[in-house]
Amino acid sequence: MVAGLVVGSNPAGDALYAALVYVLVLGLAPAVPSNRAGMVAFGICAAIELLQLTGLPAEIVGAAPAARYALGTTFQAPDLLAYAVGVLLAAGVDVLVRRRASGPRRAAVGPSDPAE
């Protein structure tokens, strides 16, 4: 979150925002598969971005300026691409971490020769 605030509102910041949303999705539902968490995270980011077309986030930010960091104020189509990149990177790291945590896969225990 701190990195996103430091980077600001640009493609890297938007990608970090999407990665944070991905982590929050997993925080709420840790057993969700990576691909599903990614779809949910991207859906949330895209919904918030599309909501900016209505002007509602700008009104909320007018009343509560800190909401700007979560809701933004103006729609920018390239943000959707940055969100996709951020979610894909976060999901990729998640897949690698989950594989490493599960350890090496073992073969079935038993004789290797069926004649034994």
C-alpha cells in the first residue's frame, strides 16, 4: 500500500493498486484458487474504474478526500490494462508461492515394478 502511495497515480501505481486488491481478496477467502482470486480482483478494479464514469466517486471524494486513494475520480481506460497487469503479476507470484509451499510432489508409495 505504501509503495502504491509513493508511486502515485500512473500505470505502476495502478498495477500496485490491483495487486493490493488481489491480496485483499485472498485475505478474505484464502482457499480461493489463484485464477478465481484474479478474476474477482480485476472485476472489483474494473467496476470501480467504470463507476468513475458516473461521477459518484468524485462526489464521495469531495466529502471524504481520503476516499480518492480507493475510488479515484476520473475514468481512464488505460487504467484497466494496468489493473490487468497488476492482477496477473500478483496471481503469478501467488501460484509460485503456493507451489513452493506445497513442496515437491511425491510418486505413489508402492512397488515400482507391478510384478513385485
